[in-house]
Amino acid sequence: MEVAMEAPTLHKVRSVRPVGTRAVLAELSGTQDVLALQALLLEHPLPGQLDVLAAAQTVLVTADSPVAARRIAARLLQLDLTAPVQRDGELVLIDTVYDGEDLAEVGQLTGLGPDGVIAAHTGQIWTVAFAGFAPGFGYMVGENQDLEVPRRSSPRTAVPAGSVALAGNYSAVYPRRSPGGWQLLGRTGARMWDLDREQPALAAPGHRVQFRAVRDIVTMAPEHPAQAAAPEAASGLRIVSPGLQSLIQDLGRFGHSGLGVSAAGALDRASLRRANRLVGNARSAAAVETVAGGLSVQAVGDQVLAVTGAPAELTVETPSEDDFEPAWRTIPMATPFALLDGETLVIGAPQSGFRSYLAVRGGVDTAPVLGSRSTDTMSGIGPAPLAAGQLLAAGGEAESGVVGHPELQPDFPDTGVTVLDVVPGPRADWFDQ
């Protein structure tokens, strides 16, 4: 007698939607397929793949070109995700004091009571499905649905770092102080995000996590002793005034979305590349992105500069050797020029546009973080916003022995109606035509 065997369910990507011209969004049936696709793409990247960002039922894949994005889209639809995701990855043990403000309420919502919630939370293995919201903030899925609870109706404006929380089917640990609407169960002293570690995220996607109830938190000493501040550079640009906001930016950091780290980088990448090209730098060299004008810098040693982006009046003050008034001269946009030792450049308020870019020959020399010198203000990664008195050293990013020719600035929006080109997004079908 033959026994009918049920064919195994084939797990595949349900659909792929374009996101702009250099990314695609794969839609899947659930968390297991998300974990499988994410693991596959991280272990065996597709040609042209730049980054992978997973969510509850989708995986976003960014590419280095429109052609690569189209090829990735076609390949995603062919992948077989049937093979089970291996759950024998690293086990992270997180000691937790269960004294959270919402513990009693979670006990009522689940019907387990506070002690039952603690037992359910510590009695199962959690798996980091994906990361987001902040670097090191891992969305962990458990082995059952016993602790499924809604977010708070009123989010908190500040949740302490180390808070252990629940929301929906997920558990997480807040890696830094931030706003949040999750239900707080307790707290831990574990450093969920530490850039001094080889792997900054304590619990990365694919890691298994177990929470252990303890009476008190033992604070660990830093793994790396604090290093003495580096000596000040002998030459560069001294910040006289940073204006409204001035940041160090390059083309961004890619490949870390899975850890909750955004690309950051210059908002107007074309203007950054243009400024670097004018002073003979590599296109990806770090420069200064300044908002709404007001940036003032003084040369320490002779420097070669260029300013692009939002058009503004550029004036250079040359100090007088005697008691006479200093001399002033104006500089055109998108033109390389020398700023001699002691001279000061002032960038006025933009006549149109919002962000201007100041490049110095050699690039702004600051320590890269995760492969980039960009400032990410939301994540707190990269150099701090510029401050008066700070000295920016010029690095070794000059690519050419000569500077570039002056270039034409693009037209920036003026008064009146501005027409924007729009590329339909992945959810364009949600809206009426």
C-alpha cells in the first residue's frame, strides 16, 4: 500500500518592487522567509549588491547601478528559500533586572502576571530577525506568541539605554537613550552597541539571545581603555564659526543597514563630488556640508578650497600686516582658489537652495567609522558637528597633481513654482491615480 507523501512547501520571494532606480523590495510570506533570504544574501551577495535591510515581511536590497538593480530583481524571484534557517548561531546571554515600569501592565495584557511574564521571557530562545530604529536595536522573535502585546498608547520621550522591552511579537534592548513606545520589562547593563568591538552589535541578525533574570546589574569596564587625544594638526582649517550647522560628510557608509546603521553621507552628492573634483580630490573624500550659510574658516597654512552647492556669497578676509583695515575679496562658486595662511573664508546665506559644500585639497582628515567619515546625527556615529575653535586637518585624498577648471553651477530653485521629477515608489499602487 502506497502512502501519499505531502510535497514540501516551496518558499520563494512573492514579488519584487522597484524602489527608485538602484534598489528593490522583496516581499515575503513571513519572518522565516525574511531570515532565510537575509542570511542567503549576506553569505552570498549578488553581483552589484551594496546593502541588505530586512523588516517583518520584506527585504530591501540596494545596488550600485540601475542595471544591477534590475538583475538582482530577476535573481531574487528565482531563489529557493525552502532550506530551514540554521539556529545554531552564537548564543548571547543578557542578564536582566525585571523591574520595568510596564511589567505589571504586560502581566495584565497577557494574563500571565508579572512572574509569569518573567518566566516566559527568560524561558525561550529569541532570534534577532533584523535591526533598525537605532544601531544595535535588534528586533528579536521568540519561540511562541505568549508575550504578544501592543505598543504603548503614549510613547515615552526618553527611554534609558539598556531598557528591555516588548512590542507586538518582538523583544528588544534599547542600545542608547531615545524616544520609544515599547513596553518596558526591565533593564540590562549589556552594551548592545560598541564601536570599539570588532563586531559593534552584541546581538546581530541571526544571533540567538537568552535573557537571564538577575537581582542587580554588574557594569562591565570598557573593553578598550580610553586613548589620549591626538595632537592637533599643523595645518588645515580653523573653524571660526560653524553657522547654523556644519557637518563632515563624504559619500556615506554602506553595507551596515542590517545592524541599524544608515548610509548617512552628503545629501547633495553631486555637489560634494563637484567640490572634490575642483580641488583634485578623490570623489569620495570628506568635505564640510554647511546649512543655511554662516560658516567661517581660517587657513592654518596655505590651503586650496572650493565651494559648491547652494549658491552664496563667498568672501575672503586677508589680515593686514600693519594697522590698516583688512582686505576683502569675493570668490565665485564652483571655482578652486587659494586660502593663504591666516586668511578667513566666510560663506554667506544661500541665495537659493539650502546646503553648500566646502572641499579642501587632500580632504578633511578624520578617523573613519565603519568605513566612512560621515556624520550621522541620528545614530550618533561619526565626527561631532563642527564647533568654533576646532581645527580640521587636510588629509591625503588628493587624486590629481592639479586642481580642476571652474565649473557651471546647476540651477537651484528660486521663487515661484518648482517642478520636481518623481520616480514611483514600491507602494505607488496604494494611492489613487
